[in-house]
Amino acid sequence: MAEPCAGEIRILLFAGLCEQAGWAEQQWPANPNDDARLTPRQLWLKLQLPGDLDQAVRVSINRQFADADTPLQPGDELAFLPPISGG
């Protein structure tokens, strides 16, 4: 997987989300001079991802679980993780 460029946010989808969306990784432009920073919730809506973000998906920013309304910074890695069951 490629590292995000300084002016981009790397977005990763896992498991069923990846299958439903038809992609696993994208780069999203992030302007460091914007007053209103993007949040995972805003990107979820802009990308028209399937399902309900609040009910069935965990958000990770730079490999740490985070709130869906946490402001993103250029260079961040954002991952959306569906519920995972296993034994």
C-alpha cells in the first residue's frame, strides 16, 4: 500500500465494505489551509459508502480508533472497519 502524500488523506476500506464499494484504497485531496477540516463522517458521505457509519463501522485514524467527527489532517491514514466476527 502506498503512503499518503503530504496533501492527501489515504482512505482504506476493509472486508465487506471493500467488496460493496468496489475499492480498497483511495487518496483524497486535503487542503491544509482550509478552515473547516474534513472528518471521517464527511468523507463517508462524499464517497457514498454503503451502510450506516454510526451503527456498523469503526473509524481508525493513523491506526488508532477515533470518533467519526474527528478532524482529519493532510497525510492522515483513515480506515473504515466493519464489524468483524470470528473465533
